[in-house]
Amino acid sequence: MASSLTCTGVIWALLSFLCAATSCVGFFMPYWLWGSQLGKPVSFGTFRRCSYPVHDESRQMMVMVEECGRYASFQGIPSAEWRICTIVTGLGCGLLLLVALTALMGCCVSDLISRTVGRVAGGIQFLGGKFGMALMIGCQSQDYCQNCFTTSRVLNFCTYTSLAC
């Protein structure tokens, strides 16, 4: 099959696909932030969490559910910042996938990607990468503060993991 990409374009297409796939996997994993709550390790992403507190009616106390899951609904995401972050990061991953798949098709179809299309795709890819770094919006939320900071606002036990390509 004929290609509309140069050797550099093929490398760009492959790296774009690798980056988009990595970003999407990172978006769906609940391991963005790590901390502890009620003496148990917790981790969470924008719409998934691992180890979360639940009120036990029989014992009339908070207990930790040590499993991973997503929030029951979009409104169940604990703060507006995390909801915005979910939308913006998801949009960024979608843009990265759009460019990566278009670039991969350019490896197989001649005259699909011109110089102008490549520049526009690079701009969309840049925008998608910026959207993908929307985690900073959610860093002011209550969940973040409860899991990562002590009352003196000193970093207690928190790691920031980002899959930014």
C-alpha cells in the first residue's frame, strides 16, 4: 500500500498512537493520586477509586471498602472540579486518539495527509495533550485534600502520576 507519510511521519504516527493509548489507559485507571484514609491506603482518578469509606449502618461507623470501582453516576463524582477534569481529560484522550488513528491511516492510504493536514493534526494533538493535563483542576477538591494533606497542609503521602507524552 502507498503511504502519504515520510519516514518521520510514520514515526510520528506510531508515537502518536502509543501516546494516545497510554493516555487513555491512564485516564481509565484509578491510580492518579495515592494517599491514606482511616489508616488504609487509597487511590483514585477522576471517575474511579480504590478503597473508599462507607457508613456501616449495623456498627454505626465508617468502614473502608477495599475494592476498586467507579462512581455510581456522573453526579456521584465528589466535586465539580473532578467532574470538569473527567470531561476535559476524556476530551483530550479523544482528540489524541483521533489524530493517532488518522495518522496511522495515513501510513496505508496515499494522499490522505498533506503538509497542511499534518500541521492541523499537530495542533489538535497539542490541544489534546493540554486537555490531558487537566488533573491540576481537581487538585483543589476535598477528596484530594483529605487523602494527600494533613491539617497543616504539608504533603503527607501523595504521589502524582501523569502519563503525559
